[in-house]
Amino acid sequence: MTDDLRFETLDLHAEGASDDPRVRGWLDAIMRGFLQGRPTDAFREKWLLVARADDAVNRGVWDATAPGMAGAVPVATFAHLTKTLNTGAASVPAWMITDVTVAPTHRRRGLMRRLMTENLEAAVAADVPLAVLTASEGAIYQRFGFAPATREARLRVDTSSRFRLRERPHDGGRVVMADPGSSWPALATVNARHHEVTRGALGRPAYYGEWLRGYDWEEQSEDRRLRLGVRLGPDGEPDGYVAYTVKEEGDSAEVKVHDFVTATGTAHLDLWQFLADIDLAEVVVGPAPASDPLVHALVDHRVRRVTSVPDHLWVRILDVPRSLEARPWFADGTLVLEVSDPLGHADGAVRVTASGGRASVVPTADEPDVTLDVETLGALYLGDVAVDLMARAGRVAGTDEALGRFAALADGSPSPHCNTHF
């Protein structure tokens, strides 16, 4: 760290922000950091529009010694916005960290550590109980107390004549084709309903609206290949959709799913049948929940092949009592948890008293029944990982009786799913 580095926060709402060299340079740094092409002027305007809609806070580090236009491009970037996370029992504010980059010329100088620690302190000051992010690299964020709390499967599904769903009750809904240019109100309704019923779901950033209207953020142009299937429930209201493109592969074609959002199990399966019925295509690839009902609804489950199950949403607990009171509990009882946190935000012991699916959580000086660090608490938070598994990994400590009590209290369905990328 030297006096030549300036840490600054941009005012994206300021008049003339679109022409501010630092704002333009900040976006240039993001595109460079994520290996994308230089932004067009139209792209810059769309980016600024959605950043303002989300009240994004964009911070950067500028090198005062850099010559000419290079001086307008920061050597490190960091941003956050605040949405909500469905914990399975409540919706809580979530501090969404994104656009974290450091230029190769300024690695190993502590820039990201300072930006992250200051940002988490700002989240605590804003009374936000937890922070979340998605990670391009897996070994960076554990040291700040983050842990992967959801996973997202990648599928390759044979939709030839082998694809058949089992007989099941149906509610009378139907799937319709829709135009991206005019369908955003229906898609926004689906996203809201999905968020209400899905553990691990996040409120979505504003760029989703532009993308699902047919703007390709990667190509920086209109996406004329994007197609939509929207599922209407028995009441005529939308309760699911799939956004996809079709690519020719020799004599056949491959359907690539880009976004798949549903609020009911029936909508989920109806949309899979819709994808399987697309003419001239015999393969569908794309994301899916790690715990996917499709596998149990198929006559031949082997037509569905999982190619990978990467981690997705990372959680960092900041306020232990508020976070634990917001999540579901699956037995009645009491337990003292001691959490260690090198940054201090979640450090200390709390008494969890659970009854009727919810818990009261208060600080305590009592001896702990179970001890764990804040990273492990984040991994357990949404229920994707069981207490027993973390205990066998050496991540949770306690007597067998205490660990069994903790598992009875903390482990339970539904399994989480986050389909928001940011």
C-alpha cells in the first residue's frame, strides 16, 4: 500500500456520471477483470441504468502514478447492493457483494482485503445481518468468513423419445410461447412468487429485467435468439418460465436453458415437458436445482445426466442472533453455540431456544454445547449441508449428544436453491 493509491466511492446518481472518466474507467476495469470486450457507449448507458436502479455502491482504487487515460481505470474494483434472501422461514436483507477485481499489476498488495473488510464493516453499520456473493475462484473468500451455502447442478438431458414423465396429477395449467420484448411483467411476477416460496432465493438485480427483455449483456447487443416459454397456472397467472436459445448441432439441435424459474412443482415439470417437445432438438443443457424433482418424475432417470454440481451462493453471517432467528428450526429444544470469527462480527456464544419451527437467539456467557467458526455457520445456514457431515469433516465440535441435538434442531427440508447470478 502506498500514498499513490486512492480509494474512492463513485456517485452513480450524480448529474453527468455517464461522462465521468472515473465511472467509465470503473466499468472498463470490470470488463477487463472478467475477460470481456470493451464496453460500447450503449452498453455503458444500460449498465448505469441498472446500477442506479439497484442503488449499487461502487468503490475503486486508482493509481495516481498511472499515465494518461490509464489513470482513469482503477486497479481494483468492489461493489455491493442490497436485496433480500429467503432463508426458508423469512426474508432478510442480504448485502450482495459483486464486481470484485484486482488488476494483475497490483496483486498481493492487500487491496482486496482492505476493500472487503471495510465493506463488511459498512454492512454491519447498515444493520444488514448477512452478506452473500458468488465466487469465480473458490479459495479467496473463506478467509473473510464466507462459505458456499447452495449448489447448482449443470444438466445434459436426452429429450428424444426416451424422455417420458411419469403419470401425475395435473392442475389444468398450460405453457405458452412469449415474446421477450413484452413479457417482463409476467416474468417479474414469476420471480417474485419464486422468491416467496424458495429457500435460498435472492431478490434479483435490475439487469435481469434488461436481459429477459432481449438484451445480451455479453454480446452488448439485442439477443434475437432468446425464446421464452411461460407457464400459466389454473388461475391464468404465470407461475413459471424458461428462457432458452437453440443451437444447431449437425442433423439435430441443442436447447440451452439460460434461466428456469418456477413457483410450483407442476410448473417445473410442465416446462421440462415443453422443452422436450421442441421440434428438431434432442438435447437440453442448462442449470437446475441440486435437489431436482425432475430426476424422480422421469420414467427413465438416466436421460438426465449431471455434468457438474458447482457451488453457487456463498453466505457470510454478520449478526448471529438475527440470522439464526430468521431461519427455520426442525425440533424443539435449546443449545448453546459458540462461533469464532477472526473479523469479530459474529464472534461469541449464543443460546438457541427453538419451538414450533422458529427460535429465540440471545448472547450468553454459558459454556457452549457446540463450537464452530463463522465460515462453517455460513455453510450450514441454508440447509444444503448437514451438521453430521460437517462434524465428520472436523468443522463442528461437541459431544455426540450435543451434535445429535444440534442436527435435530438445524437439519431439515426444503433444500435450498439460488438461481440468481451476480
